[in-house]
Amino acid sequence: MKIAVCINHVPDTAAKISITSDGKGVETSGAAYVVNPYDEFAIEEALRTKEKLGGETIAISLGGEANKETLRKALAMGIDEAILLKDENVRDSLSVAKALSDEIKLIGAEIVFFGKQSVDYDNSIVGQLVAELLNYNSITTVVKLNINGNNIVAEREIEGGKEIVETSIPVVITTQKGLNEPRYASLKGIMAAKKKTIIEKQPKSYQNYVEIIELKRPAQKQAGRILGTDASAVPELVRLLREEAKVI
């Protein structure tokens, strides 16, 4: 059985992000990049699935040369093979999904893991698109997973609660925080990852249907105001909430 995990190389959420001069992208020079946090749960679940069912794990990433850093981390954690679909061009979610699904179909992966979303654009849709393109079953935002032969039972988060669903292989699963605790790469794993070859492929180009018009930083928060320290400040507070903030 082949188990694929699709991972992304994203700006560190703790880093200060700068926007390019054309206002359409993120400045990469000097920026810190990491494995997409939700994808770490996907990597861990792919490894656990292999440990339970056997087979081969393959990490796939679409992007430029820098994405090799993220693939190396997956290899260091224990992933068997890494594939870089090398493309420096900006793609929308559907174009990304088409390129990934082409590779997944080519390698014949039957179980595919994604993080529930990528923290750069937060579209939360690539996993589902890949499942549709491959005609695979799909379960999203999974927090518990049990695979028994061809049968899969998963618990997923929904608005206001959780639900338990059942499906079968082939399947695409998107992972949520709480599903597992991602392992740290061992020194042995890090050394082994340095010796492994990351397979580079040129993905097929697809039309983008979504264009980024502009990126901009959120407005800075205004300084707070102290209106008073006792009940005498209440009338002025009510007036400001009504006339200035317009929330009442």
C-alpha cells in the first residue's frame, strides 16, 4: 500500500511578514519558512498508518527549491520518499489540486493525508478538490481515526460538535489539531534524510481561475482610552459605543 502525504512550505506564523512591492505576494528574502503546522499532523498520521498497515509513505510538495527544506523534515521524521513538484509560479487552489492529483494517481497512493488547511492562504479546500479529481472518498478535519483493513471510521469536527463517519479506501483525509502528537525527528532520522534524494518533477501547468488582486497588512489597532474608574464613566461609554463604535 502506498500512503501519500501532501505538505506545504509556509511563512512562520510567528515571523513578521512583508508584502512585495507589487502588493501581490509575500517577500521571501529573509523570511522564516516552516512546514505548514497542520501538515505535521498529516505526516505523523501517515507514519502511524504505515506502522499499522505496512506499505510505503511518500511526501509530495508543490513549489520551488525552498520546499526541499520541508520535504527534508518529513524524511527526517520517517517518511520513506519525497517528491518535489517543482514550480515557482503562483497557482490557485484548483491548479494546485490538479498537479497533486496527477502525481497521486501516477504513484497509485490509496490513502492520502493533508493538513486541514495551509496557514498562508487558509482556503481549506485543496484536499477536498484532490479527492474529487481522483474520485476518492474524503473525510475532513479529522481528530480521531481508525483504519481496519479497507474500512475507515473517523471522528471529525463540525460546527458546535463532532460527528463520526465511516468510509473506505481509497480516501483523502485532512487532519486537525488533536488527531495526534507529531514526533520529533531523531538524530538518526536527520542524518538519514540528508542522504536521501528528493525526486524532482515538472508538474503540468493548469489555468488559474483565481487571481490575487492585492495583499495588505491589517490596520494597526488604535490605542485604548480610559474613560473613568467608576460608574460616572458609563454614560460616556454608552455614547461612544453607540455613536463612534456603532455596536449598539
